[in-house]
Amino acid sequence: MTIMQKVFWLIATLGNGIGLYFYRQDASTGALLFLAFTLIYTLVGAYDLRFSSHTLNRLYPVVAYLRYFLESYRIEIQQYFIASDTEEAPFNREQRSLVYQRAKNVRDTIAFGTQRDLLEENYLSLWHSLSPKHIDEQAKRVRIGGPDCIQPYDASYLNISAMSFGSLSANAIEALNLGAKKAGCYHNTGEGGVSPYHLKHGGDLVCR
């Protein structure tokens, strides 16, 4: 007999004895409810010991149901009380909250900055340098095209990604293209092709 089985018999024996004693002394509603509770506890535990097909119920009579109850809320307990905002997959709470807030057209800014560890190993980020170093012009670009290429060209490592005219204003397109010209990088037009605003400042274009 395991310890929990002994504990069950001890609680059942003492509980029924105390409940029956108080019920005989004072047949009040409280004494009746206590006796009914101990009788139900005894019946459930006896069923677990003799007839249950689950090993957990036989080893932990009555108490095993508490485990089943908590297990039924395991996902909610993990999500709301244990997991942090940056855990879980495929989308963590931080990402889901961002989607919910934007869908409701409410502010999505997280106060006091990010909750991520910016100093952890292999964390990808861009940091401003207080003492920038001179970079050789050849290190800023990469040659596209091998020795057999008729028209090879040098592309910048940093370029302007695809943002179409349909999602930006004319002034934004002009500003991006002027920045591409000054930086010597490429300006991806995005969907929609080339507009006059893409050509105004003569920046290099990459059309989708």
C-alpha cells in the first residue's frame, strides 16, 4: 500500500467518524454537509482503489482528479502564468499582441523598450558607433557577374527594399530615390512599375 493510499484511508476513516459524531450530537445542516462530503470522498476513493482502470487513480485515490483538472487547463496555465512574452512557437505573445493591437487600430508601442536580451550571444541588431571607422569603397559593394559577364556591375550591400508607389506618396518616392542616388545604392520600385517620381532624381532602379 502506497503512502497516498494510506493517507486516503486515514482521511476517510477520521472524516467519516468525525462527521458521524457531530451529526449525532447536532443534526445541523453543516454537520450533514460535512458527513455527506466525507462519504462521497470515501466512495470515490474506494472506486479508484478497486475498480479504476487508471494506475494513477489507484496510486493516488481522489487526488488524481485534481491532476486531471489541472491538466485540462495546462495550455492556459502555460500561456498566462509561465511562458514569457518572447517564448512559445510559432508566434509568441509579443508578436500576437502586436497583431491584435494593429487590427484594433490601437497603439502598438511597447513602453520602456524591448523585453529581449540585446546582449545575448548571436543576437542580430544594428548599433550606432561613437567612433566610426573609415571603410574602403571596395568593401561597400559586391561585384555581380563573373569573368565571362559582358556587363558586370557593383551593387551596394545596403539597398532600398521594395515599396511600391501605391503604398507610398509621391514625396516619399522622390525622397527614397534621392537617397539612393546620394548613397550609390539601388532603389527597388516594388509592385506597380516605374513612375515619374522614381526617375526625378536619377537614382539607380531595380524594377519588380
